[in-house]
Amino acid sequence: MAHAVIGGVMVGWGVALFYVTKSLLARGERIAWNLVALSVGAWFVPDTSYSLLSGYWQNAMLNTAFLALFALPLWATRGVRRNDGSQETPSK
């Protein structure tokens, strides 16, 4: 039963991340980058900490691999963070 519940939560998070990246991040909105980065951190820190504290280091290693999969595209799109929505006047 627990796997069904956590599976549903993970699918929901995946759908939310997909929507944020395909809509907000694609438009260059800063909030999208922040939403993805903060949600990854909110998952990684407590999940990995509890895994290590409970002796389940295998899950911590798996989490670290998934963190790398998130970190690479976040690093590649880090410039989006500078887009605060203000309109810059082009210089002539």
C-alpha cells in the first residue's frame, strides 16, 4: 500500500515538473527555475537524510544519482534565474 501511495505522489510531482518546464521555463520565467530547484531540494534533503539515518544507504545513493539527473539541466538553465520579468530596453 505504501508503494502505491508514494508512486502516486511521484507521478503527481513529475506531472507538475513537466508542466512547469514546458510552460513557465520555456517562456523564460524565473519562477519556473526556482520551483524546480526548490522542489528537488525539498525532496532530496529529507529523503536522503532519513535514508542515511535509518541505515538504508542504497536509497541515498539512488537519490544522489537522481539528483545528478536534475542538477545537469538545472545547471544548463541557470541563466533563466536572471530573468525577473522586466523588459530591457535594447541598446542602439
